[in-house]
Amino acid sequence: MKGLEKLKELVAGFLRSNQPYRKAVNSFIKELQKTLIKADVNVRVVLELTKKIREKALESEPPPGVLKNEWFVKVVYDCLTELFGGEAVNTLPKKLPWIIMLVGIQGSGKTTTAGKLALYYKKKGYRPGLITTDTYRPAAYEQLLQISKAIGVPFYGEKGSKDPVGIAVRGVKEMLRRNVNVVIVDTAGRHGYGEEKALLDEMEALAKAIKPDEVMLVIDAYMGQKAYDLARRFHERTPIGSIIITKLDGTAKGGGAISAVAATGARIKFVGDGEKLEDFEEFNPKRFVARILGLGDLESLLEKFKALEESKELQKRLEKAMVTGKLTMRDLYAQIKSIRKLGPLRKVLQLIPGLSMITLEDDMLRMSERKMDKWLHIIESMTYEELDNPSIIDRKRMRRIAIGSGTTVEDVKELLNYYEMTKRMLRDIKRRRGLLRKLGLEGIGGA
């Protein structure tokens, strides 16, 4: 979310500021307005939001034991959470079987999202199945077929057919016959914004035929404020509606898309933030705002760790490191292995309370697969004593470790530098936990 990255700097700067409270609040609000407008949030919405923040921050008193600067961050957090939708939506089916129909403009990532959704429900213990009714895009059939094979779920489509309604009806029957209890129907998109009438007409024809329990609109985050009109029309045409926002990882317009959708009253259920099928999560406004403000989201991080095979051991290590601020090479080894599965290091670090407020060198964050492999081999070449107390590793030990791991002394040094940087960050997290507790964000920030 490049457009909202500056919010972390604003919050960190505000907490460090020595300005009088009123002046600091006004300076923050001016910068907040610029940041949100750059992130494509509607100007009127920005003005209403910042007016509310200013009034609450200057006219109300913080609870006993909470500093005014800390209280202001909580005010900003609450108001932004409301802007981005308020409470999280229940993502689980209300009954079984559950039929979901995905609609959206072509290019929004709908077919990939169908696969992500199926994988999400499979991990939750359901039996999902995928149906393609896209008779316009030649590659749609093959794309969804390959995705279904990759994640191991049933697939239905009719190659060459021009009857999307018939495909849907027959597909649903086949899925139910195969004991699928979450049926996901991928529909055809349209080539661009402005053709949504045809999209909605086809959606209605399909909906009448298969009577889905839920219709999900897939919106590309790059649409920004244009998402408002599409979401509003969708919401008006169907009484059952939820939203999935895709491509949230690299756009400056993500804030615009999310706030626009929230303004319609339609609810965002999921967001996609990467190309892999695993890059998909429930949208929780509280966590989202905590993350973009630099307050972190340890709860989400632990949920991701739980999904890994070694999650129990790793979760204990992570929780212990967060509480004590201490880290061994054994912990680092487990974390590097996990980062390979969780995705980019920057994305993982954004979830850790306090860590996302710290300015980090890009070179330290761009850990390639090759570098991680090297580091794992280096750690595997250490003695038990070195694993538990890396500070004893001198130049002589470095040479021995480098030879044993097939790397260089410089590679060993680089790993040790990374270890020291991580230790410093953990100490910083420990200091920040008190602030999160004062703000009443224990459940959000993991304090």
C-alpha cells in the first residue's frame, strides 16, 4: 500500500514531537489530508474524516494514565477504522452447501481469486469446487482447470460452449453430486469500466438460474475512487453482496478503493495482496488500520504461522522473542524458513507491533531465496554453543563456519549483522508494547 506508507512516518513523528499538543495535532492533520488524497481517497471524505479527528482530539480528554499524544493516535486509529468499514465480516458459510458466484470486470484478477477463495475454504476444512462459466475469454477454462489441479479441488467447465447459464446449472448439479459443500462459480468479466451494465445483466441471469447464496464482486485496487460507482451499482442490483479487493500489494489507490466501497455500505470480506494463491486474507478494518499506522498486527502474523507445519514450535519461539526481546540463532533459523513460506520479509515485518514504525534498509529486506538458502546452511554449520550464544562467533569461528557451509566469511558476517538488527528490532517492539497496552489495542497489536 504505497499510498498509505507515509502514515507510519506521520504517527512515529507525532509521538516523537516536542511541539505543543494543539500545534502537533494540526500539523499531523494537514499531512494526513495530503497522504489520503494521494492515496486516492475522495477529498470530501478526507475533509469529513479529518474534521472528526480534530474535534475529538481537541475537545475530549484522554483516560487517566494515557498521555495526550498517545490518545491522539487512538483517535486517529478509531476514525480510520470506521472509514475503512468498521467491524470485520463473518467469512464462513451460514449453511451448507453454500454457492458463491464471483463477478467483476475483466482484468480484476477474478479467476485467480476464485482459486484463492477455494484454497481458503479448503484450509478451513470445507470441500470447495470450482466452476467456470466464462465463454468469452479462451484461456479462462484452462486457467481455472490448472488452478483446481494445483490446489486439489473438483473442477467443472464446458470447453467450447457458449451457454454460460447452462454451464452454471449443470456445474452446480455436478458439484453437489460430488459432495462439494462450497461451490464457487467464476463468471465472465467485461473489458473495462463503463460496461458494467452488461456485466450486471449477465450476473442477474446467472443468479436467477443457480440462486447463489452469495454474490461476490471482485474489484481491482487500482480502480481507486471508481470502485465507488461499481460497488454501488452492484450493491443496488443484488440483495446479497460482498466484496473482494485484489492487487492491494502495490497500488497507491488502495485506500481509495477500500474507502469507496465502504461508503456504499457493501462489505469487504477478503483482500488479495500478491500473486500466489496463498496471498489472500480476510479483511479486518481494525487490523488493516493498525498495520498502516505502524501499530502492527501480531494476531495476523501468528495466524499465518499457525498455517505452517511447524507452527506450534515457531509460534512459541515468536511469542517468547516478543515478550523477552531475546533471540537465538535457532529462532532465526525457524523464522527464515517461515519467511520463505510467508512471502516478502517487508510484508511479514509489517505485521509485527512496533516494527513497522522503524525505518529499515531496503537491502536488509530484499532477502532472496538464494540468500536465505545461504543463511540456513550457515546456521546449520554452527555448534550448539554458537546457536545459543552467537556473540561468541569471532573471525576464527567465522572461517570455520564459512568452510563448513560452502560460503564466505562475508556471508557469515552478513547473517550476523542481520541477527543483530533483528535483536534490536525485538527490543524496540518490547518497549512499544506498553504504548499499545495503554491505547487499548492489546487484541489488535498483540500486546
